[in-house]
Amino acid sequence: MSSAALVQQLMSVRQQLDFASGLLAKPSPEAMDSCTSVLETAGRQLEEWQPAFSQQAGDAAALEEAWRLRRSYVRTVRLLQGASEFHLNWSQLRGAMTGGYRETGESAPVVYGHRISLHG
Amino acid sequence: MSNLLASLASSAGTLEAYGRVLETAQNNVANASTPGYAKQRLELYALPFDPDSGVTGGVGAGKLVSARNEFAEQAVRQQTSGMGYQKQLVDSLTALQSNFDISGKQGIPQALNNLLQSFSAWGATPDNQAARQTVVQRATDFAQAFQQASNTVAARAQDTQQQIGQTVDHVNQLVGELQGYNRIAMQGNKNDGGLSARMHSALEELSSLVDVHATFESDGTVSLMLNGQTPLLLEDKQFSLTTSLYQPQNPPPTNPAGPASARIQASDGSDITSQTRGAQLGALLHLRNQILPSLIGDAYQAGDLNVMAKQFADRVNQLLTSGNITDGPPAQPGIPLFTYDTTDATAAAASLSVDPAVTPDQLATITPGPPEVSNGVPLALSALASPVQDADKVNGLSYSQFYGQIAGSVGTALNDATNSQDVQQSLLSQAKDLRQQYQGVSLDEEATILMQFQRAYQANSKFLTVLDQLTQSAIDILR
């Protein structure tokens, strides 16, 4: 594999992660679902292409693109954490407001009653 | 007759209730573009219905409930504080980095390179007067480069202190504004949507300056705690912040005359500097009390510029004084070239200079040996370019490498801050989007959304764990 081809592959994965970040910046349930499939594709492609990377070890352009990919990954993770913390903290706060605290110190779980969530 | 009157009263009450709903809706429309405004809604409740006892039912108007989710507001303020921190750090480090050129074409690296080259040229022609003159001139340039770098960083420290003062004033002014809003709320206007909008707008601006936790009380007032610990506002009482420079005494300072540190004090005079980590003020304090002192020193450290200036001057002086100007008899020993303030470790770079009494013909050339080497001193000085001995190194590095490390640390800090600012901008957009999503959402809707989110987090986390390994190993393989 040529250096240019490798850079192109890494760039393609990075663009998918950037797209996932865009979805996570507006984290509706639908956006989160779309994000899952984007991340799955990005992971599968990177795993498939990785055995050929060693042919370009030491290539400056490829390494630079790999760092860009890593930064995109870090942003995606931080956005998932941000949305996750928001909902988790809100759930805990609501639990504490409605059910108080358990003996062990954590807030009581929020009881939503019986619901069916259909997803297709 | 009484039933007719009761029915009319009921209808009137219902009309009044719907009138208030319309008024609320109208208010929402009118304030749609007001910064910080959140949609409000009126709770309606059914009145008891029992015609036999004259209770005619109908609809009553309940309390005006703000749909604003204070939790979401606090999340936005938290990310706004993070953005304030990163933005300030990027701005300040960008300005600082311009003083640390690593191209070798200006400043300290250029002066160091020129001086080392002049040592080498002098070694090739040790008796050449012009070569000696060049050494003295290059040494003077080198000293001036250190003075200039040190003074520039000291000026940045002074600017930063001024910015800290301005930020503290701005914080006090915004808290004062919120104090005024609290007074209005305490007069019974707690359900005024416009007032709430102004309060939230001021809070958002405040959170970019300091890490502030706001709690809305039942009377409509807001209580503010700096970093969740120090009160800034309680009802109509404001607690102002102040800033000053100080020289810490505990533990006793190693550099009592070194640059002072910036301090933030609460209204009771207590030192809350260590608590003030977030937002713009936190970034300014980080720069003023940590990044800049690592370069020019403070009460407890000399600073890298001073370490480099002192060690280089000491080594050059040591090599010159260990040699002879002439081998006599009697042999005339060499004299030191550089001088600096030896009483204050943080003043070495700013006070570094060439002794004006030294003339080019007073530069020692001969190492007495045995064996005596006629150009031994300039050769030893030239070796500072590619040092082998520990005595020719600073912290185990050549002087060029050490300077590269100083400049590199500023560049790396700026690079990290720029990347973090980029991420923080996305997190702020996300928090604003979540705030928007939660406005006006019923608890039933929310329950469904939370369940969907929980499932999606698990799926996304799984793939991100895989990507963590894959992206890191891509770098490892390509290195």
C-alpha cells in the first residue's frame, strides 16, 4: 500500500468519526442510533486496514494523519461522555429528589412505571 | 338562582384561567428571541364538580411554572466555564509563544548559535584580535537576548495580572447586577419571565469568567457560590472578590525577592486562589502562577530561563578563569566574561551582561595542562555546542536542546489548549442542544428518551472502546 493510499484510508475513518461527533453534538435518541452504525463501520474498516500499516512505518504524513484520527476519536469520546454524564446526573438528581437516598449513599432509582419501548 | 350564579362564576373562573394561558403564550412569543428566556407554562387543574351542593366544576389556573430545566442551565454554564478557560489559555499562550522562536533565526537560539560559532572561529585563530572581538560582541548579544526574553515574559506576567484585576472587577459587576435582580424578585416578582431571562443571561456571562454554581430559591432569587464553596451572592447580599500580589511565607521562600504570585481573596479576606481553577479567571491564574513562573521563577523556583542563563554564564566563566591569558612568567590567569545578579536566582536572565571592563585581549586562551594547549580554552568553549561532559550540559541536555525544551513546552501547551478548545466548543454546543431538547418535555416523554439514551450509550461505548485500541495502535505502528 502506498503512503498516499494509507493517508486516504486514515482520513476516511477520521471523517466518519467527525460525522459521529457532529451527531453527538445534537444527541437526540435518533442521532445516537445513527452514531452507533457510523462508529461500527469506522471500527470495522480500521481493523481491516491495520495489518497493512506496518508497510508505512515511519511515514511522516501517515503518522500525522493517525494523530488527527486520534484527536477526532478523543473528541467523539468526550462528546459521548458529555451526553452520558448529562443524562446520568439528571437521572440521579431526579432519583434523589423523588426517592431520597439509599443506605449506601447513592440516590434512589427513578421509577418510571411500566412502559414498552419499541424500536425498529 | 344560586345555581345560575354559581355556573356564571364557574364560567368566569374558567375564562380567567384560559385568559392567563393566552397571556403566558403571548409572553412566550414576545420573548422568543430574548437571550436567556425559557418557555413558561401555566398549570391548570380541575375544580370539584357537585351540582347538588352548588360546586359547579370548571378549570382553575394554578402556579406559573417555568419549563426551564435548571439542571440543563447549570450544564450549559459548566461548559461555558470550560470554554472560558480554554479560550483564555489559547489567547494567552498564543501571545507567549511568539516570544519563543525555535527556528534559530532570532532571539536566544540565534544568539546562542552565533556565540558558539564565534568560540569555534576563535579556537581556529586564537591570537586573532578580530575573532576575540567577535566573541565579546556575540557574548553581549547573547546576554541581551536573555534580558529581552526575561523582560518580555515579566511584561506578560504584568499584563496577566492586569487582566486578572479586570476579570475580578467584571465578576463583581455581574454579581452586582444579579443582586439587583434578586431585590426585584424579593419584591414579589418571582414569576416575571423577563426577569428570569435577564438573570439567566447574566449568569451565562458570569460563568465564562468564573466557575459559579447557581441555585434558584423558592422566592425567585438566585444564590451564587464560587466553585461551589465561596458565597458570591445570597438574597440581596453580595460578597465581592479582590485580587492582589503576594509573596508566600509558608513554607519559607527560597527566593524571597522573586516575582510575586497572584492571589484571589473572598470578601472575608480568605485566600481562595487554589479553589479558583475554572473559566477565564482560572486560566489567567494558571498562566500567572504556574506557566510564567516556570520560565522566570517565583518564590520557590528559579525558572528555566534563569537556570539556563546562570549555568551557561558560570560554565563560560569557569573555563575562562581556569585558563591563562599569557603563560608568563608569571602566568596571567583568565578573568570571567559574564556577570549577573548572584543574590537572586530569579534575576539571572534579566541581569545577565558582559563585564564592560573585559577587553578582547583579556580572554584566556591557554589551558595550563599539563599538557599545555595554546587554544585549549576556546576549544573547550566550542564543545558546549555538542557537549560530552556533564559540566557542559544543563539538566543533562545541551544548551540548544534545553532551550528547545522550554520553547517546546510552550508550543505543546498551546497545541493542547487549542485541541481542548475545539472539543470544549463541541461540548458547549451539545449542552445547549440538550437544554433545548429538555425544554417543555413532559416526564413521560423524558422517561422514554432516557431509556433510549441508555441503550444507545452502551452500544456507542462498545465501539469507542474498540476504536480507542485501534487508533492508538495505528500511531504506534506508524511511529
